[in-house]
Amino acid sequence: MSTNSEAKTLVIIPARGGSKGIKLKNLRRIGGQTLLARAIESAFATPSVLDVVVSTDHPEIKAEALAHGATVIDRPADIAGDTASSESVLLHALGTLDVLPQITVFIQCTSPVIDPADLQGAITTVASGAADVSFAVVPDHGFHWSCDETGAAHASGHDAARRPRRQDREPRFRETGAFYVMDTAGFLEAEHRFFGSLALARVPEEHGIDIDTEADLELARWRLSGNTPAAGIDVDALVTDFDGVHTEDTAYLSQDGTEAVRVSRSDGMGISLLKKAGIHLLILSTETNPVVTARAAKLGVDVAQAVADKATVLNQWIAGHGLDPARVAYLGNDVNDLDAMSQVGWPLTVADARESVHAAARHRLSTNGGHGAVREAADLILAGITVAASAPASGPLEPSLAH
């Protein structure tokens, strides 16, 4: 067992393409990010993690892993089926390495909430020699029952005649499946994840989400919608809808049929600051309306109107400017923004957006459309620029543990 608190730590994420309950489950999105991307980002945000390896048999999963900085190991067909164990995937991945890590972390994409601080705590437990294995659990105070061969119910782990209050019961603990931190040498010898001395890494109950079915996925989206904290957003471009984003999604209609809208002066200042910072800007609208043209001209930003397929036009604009879609923010409010939001790394919503649109957002603004929402998004982007500029220059990276 390693006793070095700075032990080299490798994260392995198995992500096969043949999931049965949810097709291509690892590429489904919560909060604007794929489950795989969420897992990779949490791993890289953990201080002790040296490298992240994704083991996969699917080209789209491979591309997503590489896009988020992970190393990819091509998984052989004989360990890519339904019956292959997670341990077999971990052993195969470790077998491809030139240098073994001291600590191996097994992360599952089906747990969409992993706090890097919790993962670091488990790594420290193993690195310090306090345990050979530490894994994520949540407390469970429930009364459990089982049935015998006749179908009769029996109390399991408690006395059916005694019903103490929740606070008076010792909890059991349920594995979340999020992460398992293991001493590598011990794992290679045991060839399973529970060996030697075990330690529970207790995580908040709200982090115990596990996704196996479409219903699980929808519930997770509802619970996590718009909850990603964002002190700053590091992007190169901001694309916005117009109605309901720059406006209140209302219009003043005169008797001759002309329209007028109310806009926020603070939004104009936000756009001006973004332009000075070199951020690319686009207004993308399904409507054809002179007020949109006039507002875009006043702001001095690109505009595309009468757009039925926002995603296609957005992708063309991104490609035309040589941008990375992962470094583009899109601010929307209604269902016609969903396809476009799915194309970028930072889908955002105004505070009064439709709930189904909030569910697709990586961050929900606190301001309504037409009341300074664009300025709020601008401030987040400007804050991201400041953070990036103040970050210390990184030195040479340690060589990867993987090929």
C-alpha cells in the first residue's frame, strides 16, 4: 500500500457503446453536458489525479473523451458486452500502461454528480495508508424487507415490532457507484474492487443519483436543472436568441401593424464590453422583424433571422469563425432553442425560460429576459476571462501514464 499523500493517481472510466437500458447512455446530456464529460471534468478537477483514461468500444464516445482531454483505450469486443465485469475493463486498461499508478480510481458515468473534494478525500484515505479501498456511499435510514420463497415478507436488518425514529436509527450505507479508489497493487492481486481494508467515503445524499433508465435520466435532469454554479464562463463566443432574451418576449403592436419592443440598456453595455474583450457575438432568431435588425445594428453584432433550423445555422457560423463549439455559450428561453443549445459547451437560460429548456441548460441565469439577462451572461464571460488571465502559467505536464 502506498503511504505517499501525493501518490500518482489514475482515473479509469469505462464507457461502452452498447448500453441496453438507455441507448448510448454515456453521451446523454444533463445540464448541457454529456454524462461522460461530467465524469471527466470532475476527475480532472481533483488535485491528485494525474491522468484520466476512458475505455470504450464506440467512436462517438472516443471522440467525446478526447475532446475533454482524456486518454482513450480501445476496448476489445470480448470485454465490451453485457456480461463483462467492470474489473475486467480496469485490469485491461492497467495492462496497457507502461507505468502503473500507485492509486487507481474507477469512476462510473452513471453517477452524474461527483464532487472533486469528496473524490480527493477518498484518494487521501488510500494514499495515507488508512485503507486499501475507499468508495462513495450515501446513508440509508430506510426499513428494508425481503421475501422468502413463498412470497412472505420478512424484516431485513431491523425488528419489525420496533419502529425507532429516523434520528434514533443507525444508518446503513448504499453504494452510489460514483467512484472506487483503490491501491493499485492490491487491486491487481485481488482482481476485484473490494479487498483488504475498506473505508466508506460518505457523500451528500443528493449526490447519490444513479442512472440506469430513461426515468432515472429525466429525474436527474429535473433535480439538477440549472444548478451548475458558475462564477465565470470561459468561452470565446456568445450566441443569443432575441425574443424572450433581449426582450420580455412581448411586443407593442400599433394599429398599422408595426412592432416595438422593450430592451435593456444594461444588455447593450454588456455586449459592448464583450466586443472589447474580443468575444464573438451572434443574435439568432426565428423571426423576421425590423426591430431585430435595428437592435443588432445598434449593438454591432452579427444577426441571422428567419432561421427555422437554428442548430444548422449556428454550426455554420461556428465553423466560419473557426470556433470550438465547446467554447461557445448559447443563451435561450424557449423550445426552439433546444437543438442549438445542444451544440455548444455552455447552454444558458434566462431566469424565466421554459422548464424544459432549463433542464437542458448548464447554467440558469438569475435575471429574466429583457431585464438584463444578456448583461448577466456577459458578466459571467468577462469574469471567466479574468480568471483565465490571472491563472499561473502551467509548467511542463508530467508524461501520461498511458500510451
